[in-house]
Amino acid sequence: MKKEQKRSPLKEESPRLPGQYLRNKINEIIDEEFFPAYGVASMAILFAAQEWIYFIFGTSRELHPWAFTLIAAIISIGAYTYFLKIKKKAQNYRLGYEGEVFVGQLLEGFRTKGFTPIHDVPCENNGRRFNIDHVLIGPKGIFAIETKTWRKKWGEKINYVNGRLLIGTHVHDSESIFQAQRNAKWIEGVLFKHTGTHVPVSPIILFPGWYVEKIATSEVKNEHSVLMLNPKFLDGDLDVLPNILNNEQVDRFVSAISAYVHGEAIREKD
């Protein structure tokens, strides 16, 4: 009798975790970029070492230890340069991942006030996959949250100058505001598709560890309808908003986004 193979007892998709998209990216770098390059460099060094062993102990075949050593050296130098490049990319992903986890843990605390956070919402547009860091649904409304965890020097702040964010003293950024707006529109589309209801979604940008000038927060909100602040102040900003959704609406919209995320997670596996 053929022995039945054991399988995992887990049938349902687990909830998305904060930073899951970036964690998957880090794993991709390790599996698809680091290990292949490491393997090629290791094989080149192994062949060179083998040639030297044969050369020292003598064999009947023609040997080229210096040629193999040169080839191994070239490949190793190339691999090392490549490692430095992917290391920087992995470090950026790691920083972003840590920021999303930090914000995700903060948002989980909002459950006591009737909010439900949904993390790492997978999306696809014209074949390009991306994610929305967090969606927060509660009596105060629906919010699409983008987390920006950027490196900083001591004393640097985030300001708003001439229609663009000023990160520190030199880096100008306008894409983050438009990205937050696009994310909110995307969630509005998802909700309409799943519920048939047009419901506004408010875009938020959070900067963990950064001081955001109050005038910058005010100007970005007035000009772009985007709330931009350090995550530790989010609770206070939401508290002053009026309640616009009842419990039945909150549950319906949470179910709609959860169903969408579940479907996208299945598509990612296929």
C-alpha cells in the first residue's frame, strides 16, 4: 500500500504582517542574488584550489593553476562588488521593514478605540506589484498609511518648501505625497468594488523617528489633503476627528479589505 504523505494542517492564509512585503524582498535578495553569486565565486575558487593541488602533487594532465587563479580572482572581485551593492539594497529594505513593524505595533494599540489595522495590503497595477503599508478602519474613517523610514543626521527635520518635502537640508521629495494620494484612491476603488459604496479614504504619511515641522504638516494637509507627521502624534490627531462610521459600516469595510487581501495573497502564491 502506498504510504500517504503528510501535509501541513494549515489551510487558511495567515493574516498579513507589518512589513511582510519588504521581508519577502529581503528573502528574495538572499535566495536569488546573494547565494547564486556566492556559489559562482566559491566554485571558481574551488577549481583554482584543485588545480594547485594537482600541480603540487603532480598529475599526468596539463595544468593551468595560474590561469584558474586569475579567473577566480576576477570572479571573486566581481562578486564582492556585487555583494556590496545588494548589501546596501538589503539594508534599505531592512530599515523600511523595521519602520513598518514599529508603526504596525503602534496601530495595533488603536484597537482599543474601535479601529482595525490591516497591514501590508498587496496590490497590482498593470503588472507592477506594490503594497500599501497599512489601512486603518474605525469610527473616525478609513486611512491609507504610508510609512517612510529614512536615515537621518542629528537635528535634521522634515519641512515643506515650494511644493516638495524637504528631508533634512538637501533632499527634496515630491513623490511621497503623490504616492500617499494614489494609495488612498486605490483603497477607495477596492471598497467600491467589494461593497458598491463610494467612501472617502484619507492618505497619511508617517515618518518614524523624524521631527515634522508643524507648519509643514499644516501646508501639506491644506494643499494636498494628506496628513503628514511623526507616528507618535497620530493618536492625538485622530482623536479630534468626528465619528463618521458606525460599527456596522466599520465591520463591512474591514471585511471587504480583508477579503481583498486574502484574494491577493492567493494570487501571489499562484
